[in-house]
Amino acid sequence: MTFREAEAGLPCGIKRGLASLPEPHGVDRATPGISGTEASMENDSTVYVGLDVHKESITIAYAIGMGEVELLGKIGTTHGDIDRLCKRLQSKGRRVRVVYEAGPCGYGLYRQLMQKEFDCMVCAPSLIPKKPGERVKTDRRDAIKLVRALRAGDLSAVYVPGIEDEAFRDLARAWAAAKDDLKQARPATEVVSALARCALCGQRQLGPSPSTMAKPVFVRKQVATTGVRRTSPHDRGSARTM
């Protein structure tokens, strides 16, 4: 038996006495059978927005309160496109909550939305709930999924660094990348240094040195260039007898 059924069976005097008492927690006389939490959810006018962000485009989905999730379309990533999107969202409700996944596009969009006084969240992609067997991924599905997860409170926000912190992080990454490139280019720099030393010494030979060549081949080349024939041991013996 519910509270209202029990109240209906009481005498009129007791009813008037109960009317002066405060309402039990979660019971609203104006909306029979609906708790205060459910009533607040039905009266929620918050605009939940999910953005699937890419380098050249952004796909938008939204829902007003507990209403159906709808697609708003696809826009560019320029400041003008974002400003026009903000105006459209502000016309749909007073409070706007926006979410998009952390990725290589950075946090410029987050800062621009925060300047428009939007409640923006950058969520961790690895912590987004997924259904078993859900393998098909499209921009529209991802945006719709973000709206539903944001409304249900199933998303985990990531730390958004400040402008100075992000600049220092980019500098550290650039330094690490340059160091790796230097390690990979070290053999090439050694070759260039060897060629430079040869040019300074006046050596134009780029092949192996004579000491590393086969000795008979080197001797034949010397004979061909100088015209001196190398004597054999037999020739040296006959020369001594003369």
C-alpha cells in the first residue's frame, strides 16, 4: 500500500492533521507516483552535446534533457565555425554541457568553449563504456554515444593542461624527436665528415684505399701507370750472375 492509498482511508480530521505535516522525502503531491528525482530529470532543460572531433571536421549530436538524441550536422574547425555552433547551442537551452574525446587535436577547442561559458569536458577514450560486440565506428555513432554517456554520467575527464604547460610539453616532445633523428642520422653524418676530410686533404678517391685492395690488382695498376715492370725472383738471379 502506498502513502496516498493509506492517506485516502483515514478520517477527515486525521487528513487535515496530516496536511500540515511536511511531505515525506521523495513524494510530490503535485505529481502523483513520481519521485522528486524523476521530476527533476523530466524538467531538465540542459543541452547535452557530443562532438566527434577530427582535423578538418566536427560531427555534432545533442539532446535536450531526457529527450531523444539528435544529429546537428558536421562543421569545420575554424574559429568562425565554432562561434556559429555556440550560438546555435545557446538558442536551445540556458545550460550547455559539451564533451569530446581527447586526441591529437589538442585543447584549443576546450578553451574556446570555456570562453563561451559552456560546461566542457575532455574525456578519456579508453574509459568510454562499450557494448559487447560493438565494432562499427562512425562519426555519427561516436557523437551520439558521447551524448548518452555524458547524460548518464559514465565519462571520466582527463586533465587539461594550461597554455604554458602544453607549450613545455610540446618542447619536450620536439627535443625527444630531434634526439631520435640525430641517432638515426649519425651514420650519414660520419660519411659526410669523411668526405669533407678527403676534400680538405686533396684526395679525390672515394673508393677503398690501396691497402684494402687486392695486392696484385694494385701492383698491376702501378705498373700500368708508371711503366715499371716488377722483376721476378728468376730475373733477379740472372741479373746477379751477369
